[in-house]
Amino acid sequence: MESFESESKRHKLVVTGTNSYVDIQYGNKTARFWGDLCTNGFAAIESTMEWLSPEGTILPSSADRAQFISAVRRHFRWKRFKVFFVDDKGKKIK
């Protein structure tokens, strides 16, 4: 398992996407989350996270998912545009 917290101090977080998905790049890792673009950010469905790689998509371990999401939350804490996470029913995860 990698430490995304230490990566966040060395690498810039880059966010790209469309109305239906967001790609978040941290260093040499890129995660895709499916969800919906909103007026104040992107509602990412937590369970849809997948790593993007040249070989295709890879499902992350639950520990990697939790650690990555925690780092993304810290990054967007004071930003105007936010990536926030919801469960499969659309309820915001705190």
C-alpha cells in the first residue's frame, strides 16, 4: 500500500473529467470516479473508484481507496470547487 499523504506534499493534484466522471491524478497514479458534476463541485460515487493504467483499469484495495479519498478530501477542504464523495444511493459520506 502506498502513502498518498506523503505524495500529496510532493505532487500537485490534477483533476480532469466530464459531467459523469472525474479523473484525479496524484503523482504517477490516476484514479477515476463516476458521479455527477454539480454547481459547487463533483459528487463522486466512492465505490466506483478505479486506477487508470496503460493496461486498463484496476480496482483498488479498500485500504488504498480510503487513503486516497482522505488525501483528496484534505486537498479540497478549503477550495471553492470540491470533490465530495457519496455512497451508491447518493448520500454524502462524511
